Amino acid sequence: MEEGKMNLRLDMDVQKLETEKLRKGKNKAEGDLDSLKTDYKRLRCLMKAAGLGKTSEQWCQKIQEEKIKADRWEKKVPGGLDAK
């Protein structure tokens, strides 16, 4: 009977150790996930600030807008931009 109790205690100790190990692993994984989420948000903000991440339609629209601006400047400057 004493041997049975001793085996049960050992089993409980093993289970506690395994549970603690899993809990620590889970906490680390959650921390890593939070860190990845933060890094992803920063990357998206940087890409947005740099103008990256636009669709091809957005780039075409931006190019068209810049062409229109260039045409306006050419009309304002006598002789065009190439005149010196």
C-alpha cells in the first residue's frame, strides 16, 4: 500500500512538472505571438508611410496625378521645363 502511495506521489510530481513545462511553453508562445503582431503592425505602418503596399490601380492613379501636376508646371513655366 505504501508503495502504491509513493507511486501516486511520483506520478503527481511528474504531472505537475509536465504541466508547469507546458504552461511556460504556452506563455513563451503567447509572448512570441504578441511580439510578431507588434512587428507586423510596425511593418505595415512603415510600408504605408513609404508608399509601399499600394495596388497597381493605386499606383496608376498616383502616376496619372503626377503627370497632371507636371503638365500644369510646364504650362506655368514659359518655354517648358527644358528652357534655361
